[in-house]
Amino acid sequence: MKSQYKSLASFIIIITAAVLFQGCVNYEQETTFSADGSGIMKIHYWSQMNNFSMGTNLGKFDFDEQQVINNYSGPYTSVSNLKIEDNLTDSTKHVSFVLNFTDIKKISDAKGLRDVSVSWEEGSDGMKFKYIQLKDTSAANSMVSNDYTVTYTFDMPGDVISTNAYKKIGSTLLWMYKVSDLKNDLEMTATVAVKK
């Protein structure tokens, strides 16, 4: 009987740890793309090493080389310059790589980006860009979700006419969020005058 209680207690601890740590990842994404929708995306995410007592992934983020390649490779995407490193100075584990894509509208075909929706369509006053990071309530509800950030930078292929970006420097747009903001979809928009 005691062993059943120990097994149940161990199971509860494992489930609790998985829920607590799945939102414990900082994420940075820098995207440069052309008018035809092709481009590159530099992705960097990291977390504290002590969050890895349960394996090599935290929620949807993998810290294993083969899993990263599997998650981000697809018919329209490929991974290059992949690095997985431990920073012993601040006890963090980092993943960084370049995602090459042929069509930004189809990047969600890759498993690692399946919770993203992108449109890049011609409008009456320019090209309309919309990038939606779909909500992740399990990460947003993590007890430490206010301590972790999600940052997106997009270098647009033309002059930016309008945008809801947090910051604009020339044709480069920046959006910054906390993981707790993922209780809702994160919608990033811009209208771009593309040079013909």
C-alpha cells in the first residue's frame, strides 16, 4: 500500500514539475524576408539549467539537436548553423539556429512553428503582413510566466507605412511580450510599400 502512495506521489511531482517548467523559456526570433516571401529566421531560446531535471524539452521547446532539426525542418524550411550550448556563467542552456524558408506563409508546416499563422498579401495601400503567434495558455499560466520574454524582430522588404509594432527603426519592426501575454493570440501587423 505504501509503495502505491509513493508511486502516486512521484507521479504527481513529475506532472507538477512539467506544468511549472513548460513556460520557463525565453524566446527571440529575428526574421528577414524578401517580397517573394523567402528569407531567414534566426531563432534563439534558452532557460535555466535547473529546469531540465525531467529531460531535454520544456513544453514545446526541445534542447536536443536531432529533435530541433526534426521540429523545424519541413517542405518549406531547413535548419542551419544549429548550436546547443551551456552558459556556466549564468547556468543557462541555449539553442540557436538559422531557419531558411522559401515561403513565409507556409512556415507553420514545420512542427516547431505549427502554432503560428502568417499572411503576406497585396492590399490597396501596400503589402499586408500579419504574423499571429497563437495563444498558449499552459505556458501563460505558469507561475513564472512574467519572468520570461518573447521577442520578435522583422526586417521588412520595403518602407513601413503602418504597424502595431512596439518599436520601429527604418524597415525593422520589434514586438516584445512576456510569456504571460500568451493567454491571448499575439498579433503582429504591418503595411509595407514594397519597391517594384
